[in-house]
Amino acid sequence: MTPAQRFFRRYIFVTLRGFVLISATSIVMTACGNMGKTDETAGWSEDKLYSQAQEHMEGADYVKAVKYFETLESRYPFGQYAQQAQINIAYSNWKDGEHDAALAAVDRFIQLHPSHAYIDYAYYLKGMISFNDNLGWLGRFSGQDLSERDPTAARYAFDAFKVLVTRFPQSKYSADARMRMQYIVDSLAKHELHVAQFYLKQGAYLAAVNRAQQALKDSEGTPAMEDALIVMVRGYAAMNIQDLRDDSERVLKQSFPHSDYFSDPAYKKVKTKSWWQIWG
């Protein structure tokens, strides 16, 4: 055996011995770490496990509640409380601010139990999870409303509420869902309006008009209609598209004859100056 072969053989032996020692140490440490840890719910009946989970949920200890409900579902998958545990897992995760986990849990419940007696509540809860998906503590203190946020969650909420009020119009949750849907519609329109006004200020007039048109479509019967029409009037004026500008102004005057737009000194300038003089 050459010196190089002896060195390589020795290197392999030392490396393997070190690996074995490390693995054995890790196993021993893990075992020691687990010593003394016991499952506090071991031996609990289904009734006790459910009552304890409910107690933690009602006491706002949602982390413990989720743990107990999940244990209940896994230990008694066909028990009398298994389905209720699933929906309570969704509720507890939602209240704990775990929106993704809450949505996953409620979607799972809906897929597994489409004919459940509480399926209307499941859709209501799904809508509420997305409806209250806010900006965290900064959002609560900044004064931002739903219209200034990413509208994706609002659209998810609207879709869930729509299923509820369409399939279960007599549900005790439907009246509240309808009010929230109206609020979402108004907020989505205002979101488009925020974007349209931003584009208008940046000189992106075509983009501003397009977003204002979408806001107008979404905002029928809401206060956002007036501002959407004003953006369209100003956007078309800036692009020197006189006929569309006049049409938008005519609709604005018919729908909102007392709009502040008509008392704005800039209004007369729009009527008498060329677009490049106004928007420069």
C-alpha cells in the first residue's frame, strides 16, 4: 500500500468516526431533551378535550385552542366534535392573526363538508377572514381605509359573501354580509379612483381615464362616481379630446349638478383655455 493510499484510508476512518460520534451525541441530546416532556392531554376523553379547547378559545388563548382542536381532530377523526373542531381551528387562527392558516382551514372545511348545517357560517367566516386582512398595527394607527390597500383580499371577501347571500339568503349572517359587500364595492371603486388620481397628477392621462372608467363601473350608486367623472373630464381635457370631455362633463352635471367641480375657479379656465395652457 502506497503512502498516499494509507493517508486516504486513515482520512476516511477518522471522518466516519467523527460522524458516528456526532450522530450519537445528537440522538442522546434529543432523547434527554424529550425526557420529562409528556402529553398533557394523554388519556383525556373526547368530551374533556373539546371542553378544554373551547375554554381556551373563549378565553382568547387561541394558540392553545388550535393545539387542542387539532389534537381532538387527529385523535377522534370520526367523533362527534371533529367537524366542529375544524371550523373552530379556522376561527381561532383568524382571531390569532394567522390569516393564511385560517383561510386554509375554512377552505378545507368547505371542501369536506359542503352540506354541513353550518356551511353558511363557514362562508361568512371566510369572508370575514379576508375582510379583516389589514395592514397590522401600522394600518390601525395610520388611518388608512380599505380603499387604499391592495384590493385582492377585499375581492376574496366579496366572493365569499356573495356565495353566502346567494345560496343562503335567509341565513342570519346574510344581512351583515350584504352590508359588507356594499362597503367593499365602494372601497374597490375608491381604490381605482386613488390610482386614477395618481396617474392624473403624473401626467399619465390615458391611464388615469381608464382607471376612472373602471371606478365608474364599480361605483354605480356610490359617492365615488362624482370624483371618477371629474378625473375623466380633466383627463380628456388634458389629451384635447373635446367630445369625450364634453360628454363626461354633461354626465357629471346631470348626476351631480351641485358638484364642487363647477364652483372651482379652474372650471372656467377649462372652458376657455387650450389644454396645453391648463395642464402645462
